[in-house]
Amino acid sequence: MRFSRLVWNYSMMGSHRPAVLASGFGKNDELISPAQCRAGRALLQWSQQQLADAAHIGVVTVRQFESGAAEPRHATLDVIKRAFEAAGVIFEARGELVPGGPGVRLAEG
């Protein structure tokens, strides 16, 4: 992932973590939506547990993301997207190949 600017947030306890102010996401680096996640699972006929296993995350994370109950960190969305791509799912940005919203399809072969 490329970030154009990174800052550090300090909590009251003195710990810190990076926070993205502006990112350098290109078309192929865009994050996926909950609908694309559900569609990707449907294409692969994966359960939420199978996606969680492939992405090495908890099934609750998948469930909450797909339902819109929580917004995962960018790193979590990235590992979900990479798990799908490793299985042959291609994510298309809004209007990338055809007019309309973002899409999902299987790679040929």
C-alpha cells in the first residue's frame, strides 16, 4: 500500500499508531465495499468462515463488515481483498469496464 502522508496518534497511555491522512490508492488499490465482499463470496461459494480462514482474520470481522455494523481498518480490508484475488476474484472500480457502480467478477481460466 502506498501512503502519501502518515502521522502518529498518541493516546493518553502513551502508545501510538499510524493514522492515514491522505492515501495514494490507485484504481487497483481501492478498498472493497460490503456488497463486493458478499458478491465475491457468492462467486466462490464461500461461507463467511471460509473467507475469514483465507484472509487470516476472525469470522466476526467478516460478519460485521458485510452487515455494515463495523468499518474494518484499511489493512484488514486489504487482506480480505488479497484473499479474494488469490482465489481468482477481480474487483472493478465504478465504471471501469462498463457504466455503473463497482463490480466483482471471476478471472478467466
